[in-house]
Amino acid sequence: GAVVSQHPSWVICKSGTSVKIECRSLDFQATTMFWYRQFPKQSLMLMATSNEGSKATYEQGVEKDKFLINHASLTLSTLTVTSAHPEDSSFYICSAPPGPYNEQFFGPGTRLTVL
Amino acid sequence: DQQVKQNSPSLSVQEGRISILNCDYTNSMFDYFLWYKKYPAEGPTFLISISSIKDKNEDGRFTVFLNKSAKHLSLHIVPSQPGDSAVYFCAATGGATNKLIFGTGTLLAVQP
């Protein structure tokens, strides 16, 4: 299957700082990528749809000014958590669709810890 | 509003026996259903999917059954192996977008 990478795999930052997470499709082009967040022992919650060359589409309840998404090329989407606070600590995962079985290919995730 | 639900948070099965993981959904617009396997601190790995026009899809040890009238699907793993121990998520998609809606997950433990 297709390969999606994320960087960094984990990050620890101080409250009030901004953190950028990269999501790359390594062997295919993706006009759309998705960003999910997973809190411990909970489901994966879709945060936003990243669209190459246009604005991201955010799910209800997700602050677009706090979670900035940029899809600058067909292989790269970035999620910037601005002015991070401890409640933003979570596991952030990106994905790119679709495969032959309508599946999405997920990155390995980024563990964000805000102190 | 949880559109996709997995009512069993955990399941324990003996090696070699069948594992049955269940999933219910509420949105009749969903037309494709998928199962993912996930280890802690890793992204989900795709297992198997099924279109709403089918009621069964099989791939090796994994079989997914879909009951549209009951808005219910299940994943059967047989025979279960210790390496199958992980969290299993069902997911659904439908309509004009490729958005996946995930269930709450079931932690499967296969005992040797």
C-alpha cells in the first residue's frame, strides 16, 4: 500500500508555543489529506480535511485559528498547533485517500505533549 | 452524536478460536465500511472493507459481514492468533466526501 510519513513522531513543548506537524505522501500524490486526533483510549476524531491549493475544511467544534492547516503541494500537508496548551496534548494522525478499497492510508502519528 | 459505535470496549479470545468484533452505525448514507487495526502510538492499518452492495467480504483469516437492515457489521477473525492482539476500529464513509467516521474501538486480546 501507499506510504504516509509524519514528522516529528513526538514533540514536547511549553504552553503558549506553536508546533508544526508535517504529513507527507511518499509514493503518491494526494490532493486531499485528513487530520485526526486521538485522546487516550478514545476513538480517532476527524479534525479537518486538507485540500491542496485551497482552504482546509474544519469539522464542527475545531478551531481553525488554533489548528492551522496548509496543503502547499500534492505530497505535503502541515498542521500547526498555535499557542498550544496542555489540553491540546494528544496523538495527531494524518491520512491520505483513497486506495483501491476506499481505504485511507495513515501516517504513524505524532504524540504532542504540552507542558 | 456517535454515528459509528462499537459497544464492546474489549474482547478476550483463546488462540485458535474465532474472534467476532461488532459495530453498529446510524447514518443510512454510509456506503462503505472498513476495519482497521491499531497498536498504541501508531497509525491505523487497513484490514478489510465492504461495500454496502455486498453482505460479505473475505480476505484470508478476516471476514466482514454487513447487515444493512440492522445497520450492523462484524469482523470475524479465524483462527485468532496472539499477533492479532490490538485495538480494532470500524469506520464508515459515504456521500460526496472521503471522510471516515470511526467507531470507538475494541481491544482484542488473544491468549496463547
